[in-house]
Amino acid sequence: MPKMKTHRAGAKRYKVTASGKILRRKAGRKHLLQHKSPARKNRLAGMTEVFEGNLDKIKAELPYLKYSR
């Protein structure tokens, strides 16, 4: 049986923590920043946990999730 392939775009977007949680970047921090307040830009910084409803789709993209740390 051949190996399963990892969805490369998904592998670049998500990070897996040591406890197995999947993290993502927050949307809205790439461009059009001049009209956003500094407080809003600070809130958009950092990583956040992926919503539970999307976990099945992400896990299908990343078959070797357990070993991708």
C-alpha cells in the first residue's frame, strides 16, 4: 500500500502542539492595516485553536498529524 500524501498547503497553515491541539493564524492581519486600530491589530496577532467543527477536514489533510511536531 502506498503512503498517504500530506496536503502541503494545510501543512504550512497549521501547527500541532505537543498535546495534539491544532493551531492556526487569525485572519485579517495581512493587508489594509492602515485603517485598523493598534488594539485590533494586537488582537489579531498570535495563534488560536482551530474550531472543533473544522477538525475533521484538517485531519484529513494531515494524515501524519501525530508525527508532525
